[in-house]
Amino acid sequence: MAEKAPPEATPAHDAPLPVVSGAPLLKNEVLPVAATLFWVGYDYVERDALIRIEMVTRGSPRFNIFQERNKADQPELVVRFFNTNLRDKLK
């Protein structure tokens, strides 16, 4: 029985990985286990122009935090999670 040659690398496999916070990325065909987000809270201290963000998760989700401006030209803080499930809603 002839052995199959391994597949050749494609440009997608060689592309640089995005810079995000959280657990390191796994390479190629290994899929990471999804984390679960349970709660996100924040506290804004206007006097010090300081925002404290607290996230409660199971696992180590990867995420980006950045600022955008909305349609009213107000600044918004955005937390974007990758490969993360949300907890079920409480009834």
C-alpha cells in the first residue's frame, strides 16, 4: 500500500496570527476548546479617567479590546471574544 505524502503548506497556514489577549493560538488543524463567558462588568472612575473591566470565564478566551466611535460620535469600548460561548440565560 502506497503512503500518502503530507499535504503541502498553503499560504493560509503560513499567515501571521492576529495579536490578541488570552490563551495562545494553536497551529494548523488543531481546534482549541471553546471557553465560556459568564459575566463582564466594568467600573468607570471619571475623576481618574480609568476603566476597570472584570470578566468571569471558564477557560482562557482570546479577546481584543479596542475603542470605536458610534453614530453619535461618542467613544465606545468594544470587547471582541474569539471562539467563546456565552452562558445560558437565567430564567
